[in-house]
Amino acid sequence: MSRTAVIAGVGPGLGASLAHRFDAEGCSVGLFARSSAYIDLLAEELDDAVAAAVDVGDSEAVARGFETVREALGPVDVLVFNASAAA
């Protein structure tokens, strides 16, 4: 059975690297970012991934994001909180 990992704060650096690593290990991957432009493309590169536009500062958006992931991929086993504020 595949595990599901959610990465909150996915961009082209560490977040994308983590997504590729979880994918290589056979995990399904949920991708959260404020903008869906990048994560939609990244999800297409991965074997089993879903992208959700989520601002982690908005609790309702976070709840909707997890609902999207659970509906598509099942229960979440791992959460990586990689979100940060640009300085």
C-alpha cells in the first residue's frame, strides 16, 4: 500500500526536491502552494500527485486542501511543512 505525503510550501527548490524524492520512494504526493501555476506542472511530472492551491495562513484553505488530497489519494501519512514568508 502506498503512503501519501503532503508538502506544504512547494516551490522550485526544496519543495520540488522533496516531492520528487517522495515520488521516487513510491509515495503519492499532495502539493500545496499559494499559487497553482508551478504545482500543477510539477504534479504532471510525478507518478501519483495532486496539486492544491493553499495559503497555509488560511485554516479553511488548509482544510479544503487536505480534503482534496484525501479524496484523490487517501489518508495522509506524512506532512512536510516547508512554507515560508518571502523577505
